Amino acid sequence: MLRTLDDAGDLRSKAVLVRCDLNVPLSNSQITDDGRIRASLETISRLVGAGAKVILASHLGRPKAREPELSLAPVATRLQELLGKEVQFSPECTGDHARALASSLKDGEVALLENLRFNAAETSSDPQQRAAFARELATMADIMVSDGFGVVHRKQASVYELAGLLPSYAGLLVEAELKVLDRLTTTPSRPYTVVLGGSKVSDKLAVIGHLLPKVDRLAIGGGMVFTLLKAMGHNVGKSLLEEDQVETMRGLLKQAADLGVQIILPTDIEIASSFSAEATHKTVQADAIEDSELGAEVLGLDIGPESAKIFAEAVASSKTVFWNGPMGVFEFPNFAHGTKAVAEALTHVTGLSVVGGGDSAAAVRALGFDEANFGHISTGGGASLEYLEGKTLPGLEVLND
């Protein structure tokens, strides 16, 4: 049974270290998407309201050492704006300054520690190094709250070892994520459609295998579709292709047929002369990618308009939808139409619509959709997929009684 904040008792005057996921994209030290910060607000606000002394910890990016451009200082500023109260910032994640700041907090006050990954022990493969770092973090708190769903599939010091050192509980964000994912795997309303995109089919094989017996329809777009098209005997030009997965895809198509699962693939593709926002492009049938006046170097960068309509109709007519991975290179306006069509269709689902984190969540915000129109936008792309694969996630296991 997962321990939650409801099990934590009276938190007044308790120092609570919250492992958040505030790993937001930055450009010139400016936050370009604050979705993960906003997703953390509910847990933080509840702890503040309970009179806890709130110490926030997170990673940002994958620094090799201390990298100023990956400081969490801009996050502290944005968090302060969203909370409407001061967020004190420690330029270190452990050490004398961090401990002094933590011990100085009054009831209901909030502090944010510097990027945990500035300390290599956070992600070390050596459990003893991780444990030592976790012990340093534990000196600042009475209780640990795990609310960074995007990292619960990792054995990292602040996620796994720290939760074993202090009384530890799942935050409201983690609790909400798990409720949604459980619905996807145990009690989905039907028709149940899964839409997968992104670049590599190999990244999604395990989740496809686990979900295929549970779904009614599986729609596949993005770069991963070209390996499937190749498996069907079509040429794909210079499009993304995992040659070593072609035979696996033939097996997948047969398995789906045996299970009675409808596989929805693009009937047309938006091809381009190069991987560029300004590339010359045109729509061709999915079985004629190389039959084009654009030349021999063509590559597919989006599903075509006919496919976008088919995908959207399948999504909008479903009662449960899980979407992970864009349909094309949505960062380029000319190749964002497929992704936009799928996202728009999700807003019309009358049942449960789930945006599976990662690039899908980024696309929803980048394309200007109102997040309130989706049933759930996950904060953990990789963690969501591993949970849906049926894997045991160490950051959750350590929170179980």
C-alpha cells in the first residue's frame, strides 16, 4: 500500500524535503515551459497550508559538473511568482549553507535547493555514493515527500535512498499520476485507443507488448512509423528507420491481427527535401515516399492531412485514450499538423484522455492548447511508459508499506 500525505499526520513545524521534478526547459536562463513547476504547486501549497517548513529539491538537465546555465535559480523565481510567496534559494544542494537555510525556515516557509545533479553522487551507479549523498540531504529534514513522478523509475539518491532514511510519502502529483495509469491498465472504458509517436519504435516495444492485449485500437505515427512501413514492404527514403526492428514489426502486426486489435497507420506522409523548418515539402501516399520530384534524399517529417483526419476520428470516438509521442517534427510549423490534430481530438474525448508526458506534453503547450481541456497531462514520459510496461519502479516501491 502506497504511503500518501494522508498518512503523514500533523506536519506543523516539521521540516519536509520534497523531491520535485522541476526539470523545465531553459533558453538563455529563461523558462520556456513551466508546466512541471505548475504541476508541483498542489503538493507544495498543501504543505505550506499545513504549517510545514518546505525544502524543495530537484534536478535540472544532465550536468557533467556545476554548470551555471543549469542552475535552478530561475525556477525559484518562477515558483515564487506562482505561489505568491517568497521562495528562498540555496546556491548549494547540501553543505553548511543549505543546512543553515533549512534550519532557519519558519512554519509555512519555502526554500529551493540548487540542482541535485551538480553532485555526481545523485545519479551514481555506486549505491554507497548515493547513500552518502542521501544522508547529507536527510540531515535537513524530518520527513521526505516524493512528488517527482518523472524520476520514480530511477534509483537516484534523492528518489530511492533518501526515501529509505526518512519517513517518506507520495505527494499529490505522484498519487494522481498513479490513479490515472491504473485506470489505463485495469479499468479502461471502451473503445480504448493508444496513440504512439516519437522517433524510435524500439523505445516503445515493451509498452506496445504490454498494452496490446488491453486496447481496441493502436495508432502509430511519428518517426517510428517508418520501421512499420518498411515491414509492410514500402520504401521510406531517408526517413528514420530501425532496420533491426523490421522483423519485430512484422510480428507485431500479426499479433495485433490475432488479438483483433485495429492497427491504424498513416495513409499519407508529409515528406521533405531535408530536415529543416524551411525544407521543400509535399504530401505523398505512405507507399510512395520515394516517388517524388523532391529527389532521392526525401524523408518523412509528419503524417499527412488524410492520416491526421483518420487519427483524429479514432481518438475523438474513443472513451479512453493514451497518447505518447508527437506525430511529426512539431517544432517546425510545416510539420506540426498531425500532432496538432491528435491533440485537438483529445480535447473532444468524453471519457479519459491522457497525454503521456515528455514531448507530447511539450507539444500541447507549444501548440497553444488549454491544458484544462485534457483529462490528464502526465509529468513523466519515461516513468509513465515503464509503469504501463508493468515494470517495478524503485521510487514507488520504497514508498510502499
